[in-house]
Amino acid sequence: MKINALTDDSFNEIIETIKNIIKEVKNLPVELLQNYSVDSTAILIVDMVNGFTKFGSLYSDRSEKNIIQVKEILKKASNYKKIFIADSHNADSTEFLSYPKHCIKDTSESEIVDELKDFIDKNSLIINKNSTNAMFSIDFSNWIKSNKDVTNFIVMGVCTDICVEQLAMGLKAYFNENNIKSKIVVPVNAVETYHLEQTLHNADLMNLVSLYNMKNNGIELVKNIK
């Protein structure tokens, strides 16, 4: 397969596109949680576990700083259905062919961070996953099928360009496939990804590209949820 060379004109066009995306993200609206029906809305908290936010091979200080943003939204959500999705891998997980070993089942890495445990209440559920996409978790799939009235989802957590994006777009595709109108919302201040210069994973760029990709696939972006 031939890949066309990046010309000066196409490079400049990419730069302008990035500038426009940054401008659009900065001007996103703030959404009010009270605008979402309690009966038809679920809040999904993705991978806010120790193995990403406190310690371990995939720890990121950016993910740790995201705890406070997620916490602020959860303070307002006591009456809402909340699903805490946690990486919880088998010791021989095939995902470790792509990523360093992390969040092994029944270890502290796979536990929800202490700062968010107080929000795990009677309306909450913890669902474990053994891949980057919670849509393939049997427990989550069963929950979706058992809660047909829930068609609005607020998705937050880490990492923006991996588990958050895959879940948000997977949900949108699921409802589209079944011709069900849905609202999948991502508050951009409550999602984050990691930064690694040596692998050219620039966190700011990856956040931007991921948000842009989600928006173009029907995901609604908001600045924050008050």
C-alpha cells in the first residue's frame, strides 16, 4: 500500500484543523446534570483504579489529577445509576502482549481509588473488564440488556484515547445498530490520558484527536457537568 507523502499544503491544513479543534473544545458548553433523567441515565466511571492513578506500570500523574474532576461530578450524582468499570486482568491476559502487566485481578491495582469509594452506594455497580473495551465485558453487556430504559450515558475516567473512547463509541454503535436513540456524553474536563515522550504518545495531542474522533462519531462533548 502506497502512503502519499505529506505535502506542505496538507501539513498546513492539518495545523489549521488542530487549531480549530482546540478552539471548539475551549468553547464547549457546560451541561447541567439535572437536565438528565435519573431513570434513563447512567454515569460510567472508567478505570479510576489504583493501577492507573496511584502506582504501577501504567501509572500517570495526569490520571491521578483526574480523580478530583471525576469526584466533583459524582458529588452531584447520588441518585443516579453509577457503574465503576475497573481493569481486572487474568495473570495471563493476552492484553499484556500489547501493554505492560497491570491491574491483575484481586490486587490493589484493580481496586477503585479510595477518593471515589464513598460514592459507591446502593445505585452503584462495579464491573470488571479484561480488555480495553468494556463493551465486551459479559457483566456490562448483561447490564445493558437488563436496563433497556437507560439510553443516556455520561462517560468519564481514563484513558481518553483508549478505554474511554472505545466504550463511548461502542455504546453509540450498539444503540445505532438497534435503532435506539441515545445520548452518549463525555465531559472533557473529567477524562485524561498518559504522556510518554519516548513512545510519541503526547497526551495533549492524543486527548484532542480522541475527542475529535468521538465527536465525529456522534458522541456529545461538554466542557463540564455541574
